[in-house]
Amino acid sequence: MLRIIPIVLTGYGNVGKAFVRLLAEKRDMVRGRYGLDLELKAVLRRGGGWIPEGGSLEMPAGNTAEPLDSRPGWKPGLTVEAILDRGEPGVLVDCTPSNLKTGEPQLAFFHTALDLGRHVVAASKGALCVDFKGLRAKARHRGLALKFSGATAAALPTLDVATISLAGSEILGIEGILTGTTNFILGRLEEGISFSDALKEAQSRGIAEPDPSLDIDGWDTAVKILLIANSAAGLDLSLSQIKVDGIRNISAGMLARARTDGKAIKLLGRLTREADDVRVEVGPREIDPSHPLFGVNGTAKGVSFFTDTLGTVTVTGGKSGPPGTAAAMLKDVLNIYREYP
Amino acid sequence: MLRIIPIVLTGYGNVGKAFVRLLAEKRDMVRGRYGLDLELKAVLRRGGGWIPEGGSLEMPAGNTAEPLDSRPGWKPGLTVEAILDRGEPGVLVDCTPSNLKTGEPQLAFFHTALDLGRHVVAASKGALCVDFKGLRAKARHRGLALKFSGATAAALPTLDVATISLAGSEILGIEGILTGTTNFILGRLEEGISFSDALKEAQSRGIAEPDPSLDIDGWDTAVKILLIANSAAGLDLSLSQIKVDGIRNISAGMLARARTDGKAIKLLGRLTREADDVRVEVGPREIDPSHPLFGVNGTAKGVSFFTDTLGTVTVTGGKSGPPGTAAAMLKDVLNIYREYP
């Protein structure tokens, strides 16, 4: 028996489009394997929203090329409230651009969605940085899911491992290589390429953003380790409480010296715990070959969790870019509804 | 509000005792963090069962030293049927010794438990090897959980990653170092120590079983990759359909040659897929430094999943031995009952 799951998507950039294509590509498989029919009920972006004909989506995989606002069903000024207020229960899937200071527009979207009984699956980080505690409390109170794999290294299952695979243990520490761009640049520096050339290469290959400072100065890692730490270790830290250092001051000489000693320098987001003193910080650190993240090179990511009863568990890999993020959001949606796996 | 979860434990060897101690140690934390009160209602072993006074357990952490059959509440001849038939719904946690050919006694236990509306959490492998398909079908039909992290590398979250973190993707391949003993011995061989000395060291350090042939000949790996493959990739293979080779024919010379080439030899359990041809096999393989399991040394374990939409995801580590297995079973129990993590 097929269970219909209405989905409202906010944000229609590269990630939003990848998610729409993935929904279409995977629809038959999801029906068969999970007994779920994921119906895209609306796509909202700046300026309005699009409601597919017939109230659902039978979209060929390539159809995201056609702009939303030239389609039948485009409604200028359509709001999240208006769509959710009249629709059936389901999931708000959000991939709007983040504002890390205000958390808007997602913060308003998420509160509206939770107030109206919708689960939330987020790729955007802003609202979760600004008010994770409030959002989680509301979700729990209403018995709703608040999932954000897409915001915490996407296809690398950081949160699944932290909250599901490590259930019942105490997380004593976390160390993560959480930004592919900086790991790539460090690797190139180690090969003797200059910082500016490595950065240019990362940009030309689509690895780094046109404005790469968020990555290079450690803020992308900071946001991810913050969200992982708050979620996995039950904390309520804000970005301003994290000491953040990036990779601008790492020289080829420092990397070469580390290498000579058989070590490597990685940009790590870390949670450390000494008695009741919990600290979250971001900075370059030298690690040796016995460290489980030692071999995480290139654009790869990875995270290690140090626990009391389950030992050290490390997860590495995961597809990067919008397709990987879209696949992580699909995973989150499926895990809200499926029976015991 | 605290939800009471009755637990019946079958098997009281090292793993069963570790689970009882862990329940006692973690009880307050589990109450506070998960809102669950895990009550041990009975412990069954060969010859009878023990029902704690007052119908529940307030057991000091060290109390497993006292034999069950000298305690008040010991009932000779007590059966699983008798206990489950009169008890409230809950979980059967099984860690009886496995018979890989017949699957008994677990197979009868699991069918009884599922028929009577109990979830099943297993550390023992026999029943799952013999009749996974039948057990899973029954569990799904009844809306019950059948979880067995404890049987599939325990604290290394192989099944969580495969079934939860990779939801919505196609698993195109699996490669795993799933037996700590063989990985340890291969490492020692590479260091120039003889096979028999390496084996003796593993035995004296409690890594290898007194009869190590199950590990060395690849069968421990075979059982684990079989269970992971059947569960993760929806297969219905039996042990007899797997080609299994162990590490007896690996010489120090072969390892040295691999090392000279910058490679390593690992005993891998593998699932490969070419079109509709799915193959599961166990054997030593040469891997190079770019392989995500290259750095998994000593008694460590790890598994890589190759997928279509989420890329390659690798998980490594996890505590070994009875305490790690007990912690993996506790995790499974918690994940049956908790709300959205």
C-alpha cells in the first residue's frame, strides 16, 4: 500500500533543482522499496511559488531547465504560510540561501512549518545556527522531525552516526574534516603549489565558491561542527562561542615539515570535553598516521566520534556538491516515514 | 514521561553479562535522555531462567559474578515461550551461541518472539544466516523490528549506515574488513612474525578464539558480509552461495611484495554487482593507498559502501569484544523506541 507524502520545497537554486530531479528519478524505486509516494506539492522561491498541475509532480528528469515563473501554475507572491496552511501534512524541504546572522528566511519558514504540523528537512544552515534549541524543542513538543543532513556535510552521514549509531553512548570528543575546499587546498599546498594557485584551481574546478572566504577562514567548518555538536552532544552553543581559525596562515613549509615528521596538517572542527568543560573550535592541527582521518585527502571529508561504550567511530566520504546534498535530503525524508529498517 | 520497555535476555555468556552490566550502568542516562526505562524482566540460559525479584532489575554493576542458578528467582526449565507468553510487549535480546547450520536455538526463539509481538535484537548470527528472509518478512508483516548490529561487526555501525544513512541510494558494491583477528594477524605477518606466532599472540591477547579457524578461514567475515548484503541490498543469499577464502595461504613474502609496491593485503568481504549479477565473496585482496580501508590496521574493522547518489561512504572503528557488542545491542534497543533523533 502506497503512502502519499506531500513535499513543499523552498529554494530553487542548484540544490533545489538537484532535489527535484532526484525525486523524479527515484520515484518508482521509492514507491517500490519504501512504499512511499513523494509528491512535490509546491516549489517556492523568491518572488512566488509554483504549484505543479494536478497537485503533484510527474516531471521528466531534465525539466528543471525551464524557469518556474514561465510555467503554468506559477503564482507571484505565493508564501510558505499560504501553501502549508491549506495543504496536507508532510515535509518542508528547505534549501534557500543561508544568512548565518539572522537565520532568515528559513527561521520563519521552519517555525511556520512546525506550527502547522510539518516535518522539516533542511540543507540551509542559517536558522539552525541561530535557533537550533528553539526549533528542536518545538519539533519534539509536536512529535515532528527536524533533520538537516544536508547542512552537516550532506552525503557524509555525520548526524546519522552521531545520533543513531552512537545512541546510548557518551560522545567524549568529535574531530572532523568538514570542508572539502580547505582539505583540497592543503593537499595542493603540500605538493608545493602556491596558496593563490591552489585556490584558483579549486574555483575553476567548481570546488570553491567564487567568494571562498567562508571556507578558507574556517566558518563553513565552524557552522558544521556547531550543528553536529549541538545535535549530537545536546549543547546549545552559538557561532560566537566558537574559536575559529582558517588555513590562510598555513605555509608550504609548515606542511613540508609535518610531512617530514610523517604527519599531516588538516583543518579540523573539534569538540573536546574535560569534565564539565565542553569546547568547540576550528583550526589547523597536525595529526599523525594513527589518526583515523589521516588518509582523508583531496576534497574528501570525514568525522571521528570518540565515545565511552562504542569506541571511536569514523565515517568518511560521501558525494559532494548539489547532487550529494539532494541525495542526503531524500535520505532524511525517507527516514522520517519508513518502518524499522 | 517515562516509557517502560520490558526486555527478555536469552544467553548469558560474556556478551549477555556485559549487556546486563551496561543496562544497569546506563539506566539513569537512558531514562533522562531517551525517556525510556529498560526493565530486564528475565534472563534465560541453558537449563532455565531467572526472573529478577519484583519483576525488574535494580542490579549493581558488578553483580553478574553471582551465578543465575543460585539466586532467588531462578526457575529450572523456564522457556522463552513461557516468559514471552505471559509478559508485556517489549524486546527479545539474544546472545546465545550460534549454530550456523541449523540456526537453532535462536531461530525458534525469534519466531516465537515475533509471533508474540516482540521486537528482536540479536547478537547471535545463526538464525539470521539460515532464515533471514523468513524472519524479516514476519517482522515486517507484524510491524516489528528485527535488528542485529551485534551480529554484523557490533560497534562498527555497518547496518545503520547501509540501511539508514544510505536510504534512497542503490548500493553498487560493498567491501569490508570485518574480522579484527585476521586483520591483526595480517599486520603481524607483514612485520615479519610467523603465522603461528601471530596467531598465538592473538589468542593470548584474547583477540582470537581458542579455535580460531572460523576467523582465519574467512567464515566470520563471510557471515557478516552475508548478513549485511542480505539486509542492505535486499538479497536472499545463503552461506553456501558465497565463495570463501581465508588467510592461511598468505605468506610474509606476499605481504612484503605488496608493501614494496605501496599496497596492502586485506581480508575483504565483498559484494560486487555487474548488471543483474550480484556476487558476495570473501578473500584476501591487494588494495592501494587510495582505498578507503587502506589505513584500517591492527584489530580495527571498517566497511565501504559504493552507491549511485551518495558516493562512497566508509565507516571504520568501533569497540571490540563483549562490551562493544553489548553497547551495539543497547543502541539497537534505543533506536526501536525513540522518537525522531
